[in-house]
Amino acid sequence: MNRSSCFLAFLICSILSFAETLRADTVSAVIDNDAFAGRDGGGYTNGIRLGWLSSELDKDTNASDNIYASFMKKTAEAIPFLHLDRQKKLHVGISVYQIMTTPTLIFNSEPDYYDFPYSGYLRASFFIFEWDSERYNEYSFNIGVIGPISGAGNAQKISHKILGDREPRGWDNQLDNYLTAGVAYEHGVKSWTGHFHNSFSADWINVFRIELGNYYSGISGGTVWRFGQNYTENFNVYYPSYPEVIGDNALLSVKKRKEELGWSLSAGLFADATAYFYVIDATKDYMIDRNIFSGSVTGAGTLYFDNIEVSLSMRMYTTRIKNSSNKVSYGTLSVLWHF
């Protein structure tokens, strides 16, 4: 077993040891890939995310009841300017994801110093939600690794082999191993909800996020409009612009749906201002500069049956590299299971 496999196994076992005493409310599995958009390489090319959300917490839970929940609550309450609202629901959760960037020409063995470098990133995010039916606050911290230890290079080679594609040849030039950490705050609000003819529904959700860390630091925001029938009324706002690819708010279920089949269509606009992005800012040998501002659009269709949601979305966003004309887009397949 190589180092990346050992690290991944250690990370998963550590997370399971935290989560073993918590009953899940929602779990999710999400796959991002630019092959959905008919391309391969040129920036963010693939991501795999696993998310887990606890059932609602007793506001008086102490350490003897649940170690992880108590730790997250006490950590949040120890921050001087942060005060949890006891009138709102509380949930804790964990998400793990692995993502990768590659240059446009992935079959060249030599690095292209005018394009994205090969990089793999493996991260675990630990978060707490306080929320009601109209708005939520998420407080989180994350730890991760960049480099061969992330296992991203092996993951892409295996996936290409399974799909019958040529092997990407530049992973020997990927960014070196590097430890990352960061904190984030996110606020979302359901600005409007409508019901039509006792059958169709629509909602409008806005979200703001700030993240500080040695992998990514920046401010982002977005708005999403959704229309459908018998869908789960949640805060389903996955960020469509790399590297803000975490969307833990979708795990929250505001209102349970009826058991029969449901569906929804959604569209969103997002923008962000990036102060630091390791993949570009720390690559001294590469002749690339980072765009401070970027924007993105997304469209999604989702089916709901029993307690399961299956969604396919397409995302397009402006490139992170200045003076680049690369087409930047990818698709996302996500599955959520509400218990």
C-alpha cells in the first residue's frame, strides 16, 4: 500500500471514529467531471465528494452524550464573536473530497508553464449548522493535503483506464506534498417561496461565503432559482466554481416531501473575489497570473423518489488564469439520501 492509500485510509478511519456515535440525517455522494461537458483538462477536471450530516442535536448535549457533537459546539461557543442561536436547529457534519487540476494537454509528459499545473487535493471539512426554515449559518474548519499523498494522480489514471481513455502522462510533475488548513463561514437565506395550483412550487435562495486558508482565501456569493413539483425543500446551492466545490447546505432538509415521485429544475448565478489560490499563487515556476474576480452559471435537473435525490447539473465559469481563452465547464452527478 502506497503513502497516498495509507493517508486516505487513515483519514476515513479518523472520520468514522468521530461519527460512529451519531445517527445520520442525510448522506451524499457527488462526482464532478469535465467529461460531462465533452472536455478533459484545462483546470478543474474531476472531484469526488462524500458528505454526512447528523440528525438534529439536543441543544444540551454534553461530552458524555456525543464526543464529536460536543466538541464542535464547544469549539464554536469558545470563539468570542460567535454565539450559536439556541432557537435554531443544530446539526454537525463531515465532508471529504478529492479534487484535481490538470493542464489542457494532459497527454504531454513535460509541464506546460503557461497552463494549470497538475495538482491533487484531498480535504476533510468539519462543520456545524444552525438553521430554520428560512436561513442558515454554517461554521467550518478544514484540513487537507496537496500533492502525491492526495492520491489524485492514481485516481485519474485508474478512471481513464476503466473508460478506455489514454493515460494522462504529466502527474510526475504535480505539485509537491503540502499540508493545508482553513476556516469558513457561510450564510444562506431562502428569500422567496411560492406555490401554484396546489401542485407546483418555486423558491429563490441566496448565499454568501467567506473562507480563509492557505489553500484558498476569498469571498463568494450566489443566487439560485428553482421550480418543480414535490421536491425536498432544502438549501440546495452547490458552488459551481472551482475551488469552491463544497456544498454542505444541500444536506439540510427544510421540509419533508411526499413519497411519490418529484422533480425540479434550477438555475443559478455566482461570483467570487479570490485573494489567494495555492494552485496558482504558489507555483513560482509557472508563467500564469490569477484573475481576482470570476463568475459562473449553473443549470440542474433533479429527480426525487422515496428519500433519495439524484441530480445532474452543468456548470460554466470564467477561467482562473488571466489571458486564457480555455473553455471552462464541467458536469456534476449527485445523490443525496435523507433518512
